[in-house]
Amino acid sequence: MEILPPDPPDNLHDARTPQLVAPSPGRSTVLFGPHGLRAGWSILLYVGVLMSLLYLAGFELRWFAQHLHQRLPGSSGGDFHPALAIVSEAITLLAVVLATAGMARLEQKRVAFYGLAGFDRARQFLIGIVCGFVFLSLLIGILLATHHLALTEAHMPVGQLLGYAAAWGLCFFLVGMTEEFLLRGYLLFTLARGIRFWPAAFVLAALFGLMHKANPGESPFGLTAAAMIALVFSFSLWRLGHLWWAIGFHASWDWAESFFYGTADSGTVSAGRWMHAHPLGSVLQSGGATGPEGSVWVAVVLLLAAVFVWKTQPNRGLLFGQK
């Protein structure tokens, strides 16, 4: 079943051959260019709207965290509970969609134009899910083989285990949607209009890495790894013309990391995980408190993921002037 309507939007070619707008004598050239509102002003407006929405949403998130966190089963000991994560990500995603919808209306485009429209979305989403689990498992396998990680099973009733598996699955789908649509949706499309695709991708990859700096247990190499993951996702967008492979990969990678193998995810440990992970030896090789993303081996795995996209996924060549 298709996640979005099967036909690509009529304006998909706009990113390749933008329509010039004749300058109006009444319009400021500082604010407007040949393609409408200049990219810098568009981004400032988008960020302003988004931050306002997130500020308002923050009141509800703080109330939820303060009043319900201690009542949730399995939330003791500082572990992150899926119910908190689901509410937080759902509210953040709603803010991102609303801000994007406002800018899309201003620019006379569909919301889906910014990375959600394109060809073969459902299949690429499923391929991304498989790839995320496989490549994270490869990283875990390397750490086990080099004796930098030990895993022990967490004993809990099957029904409770399945409940956590489903809850974390929903949570990380929302995480993938939120983070991809936020940083590789409107922001990347618009910044690419101003400075071209790959410079924009590197800028936003650096921002993605810095966004993880506040995580407990995060490390300098973990921040670098987050930026590298962002570049892999940008490459998939450049290659496929949409974000669905990246959303599936992102969701599955985090699910396998946080729930299935029970490792820290950028320094955050999740409640209700199936296994418990114990990093061993060198922090730079084991990842330490950061988790597998803090290990130097993640660079090898992400390179293989990028090669997989390059060699196996079709190059649509419809976006960002590839053809």
C-alpha cells in the first residue's frame, strides 16, 4: 500500500529547471530574486515559524514529562521510555509539518514536494528498513568479533517484550520522519536553492551532528558519526529524489540499536530493551557510553551503506540538477 498518492507531483521538475519570475518594480531585490523570496529569507522565516511552534509545544511536553514519567513502567533508572519519546516526536513532527505547509503555500508547492514525493516510495521505504537493521547488525557483529562489546539478554515476559518492540517501532518511525523531514526536507531543498545541493548537505550534516551534543554520554567522534550518517541520508535523497529510503533506514537503525541490541543510542539508553549491551576496551573502538555510533568502525559501515545506495538504487536524476 502506498504511503502517499502514487503519482509524482506536477512540479517535481521545478528543482531541476526553476521557473524564472520577472522582477517586479515594486519588489525589493534584497528580499526577492528571480525565483521568488530569496533562500536565506525563506529559511529565516521557516525557522522562526518552527521555533515558535516548538516553543508552544514545549509547555505540553514539560507537563507530560513532569507528571507522567515516574508513573510509566520501566522508566526508573534514567532510561528513556517509549511513551515519552512518542509524544515528544509526534508533537515535533506536527510542528515541522505545519511550518513546512506554511512555506509550501507561500511558494505554491505541495508539502510532499520537499522530499516526500517521487517514485517507488513504499518499496524504497521497506528497503531502507531492511538496510538499517542489516548495517547496524554488521556494526554490532564487528564489535562482538573484536571483543569490544558483550550482549546479555534482558529477561521479561513475551507480551511485555512485544509491547516494547511495537512502541519503539512507532517511536523510531516518528524519529525518522521528524529528523529527515526537518533537516533534509524544506531546509535542504531551500538551502540548496541558494548554495547548491552538496554545500547545503554538508552544512546541515554539521548541524545534525551538533544537535546530538546535549545527549548524555555523547562523544566528539559520536558527533562526527552523526554528521556522517546525515551525509549518507543526503546522498540517498540526491540519488532517489525522495527521503523514504532514509526514513526507513533511520527508523530501523535506531530501533535495532536502542531496542533489539539494547545499546546506547548517541548516549541515550532506552527502557524495555531486549538485550543489555556492555562496551569493552578502547572507547574509540567500542563507542563507550555513546554506543556503537561512537566507534570508529561506524565509518566503515556507513561507507558500505553509501556504496549500497550508489550500486543498487536507481538514479532518478530528477532533483538538484543531476541531469
